[in-house]
Amino acid sequence: MITEGQVMDIAREALFLIIKVSAPLLLISLVIGLIISIFQTVTSIQEQTLTFVPKIIAVFLGMMLVGGWMLENLTSFMTELWGNFGLYLR
């Protein structure tokens, strides 16, 4: 039978994996948003929708670059989790 500690370990690993996998795309979005905010401040353009299209394009490009790494991490975690499934049922 699975113990409370094992459940907490699995949850901790899952949360760390979520943070690790989402960090590159969040950082890309943050950097693009910062660059566009500086550009808007310098040029006095106050268009609120100006940030969305560049962010979407940058995140798409980021997914193309790091998508394989993200999928590999998620797949290895799920493979490990399902591989140990028999241990959890005892």
C-alpha cells in the first residue's frame, strides 16, 4: 500500500517538474513583455494589445526549440510513475 510520504514525494516531484518544464516559456514571455514595455515607454505608444502578438510568436518559437526537451521530461516522469505502479498497490 502506498504511504502518505510516498504520495507527498510524488506530488513534490510533479510540482518541481511542472516548474522546470514551464520555466523556459515563462521566461521567454517575460523577456519579450519587458522589451515591449520599454519600447512602449520610450516611444509613448500606449496600445495595450501590442504585447500579445510578439509574445505569442515568441512562445511558439520557444516551444519549437524546447518542446522536445519538455516532452522528454514529462514522458520520463510518467514512465517512471507507471513503472512503479505495482509498488504502489502492495
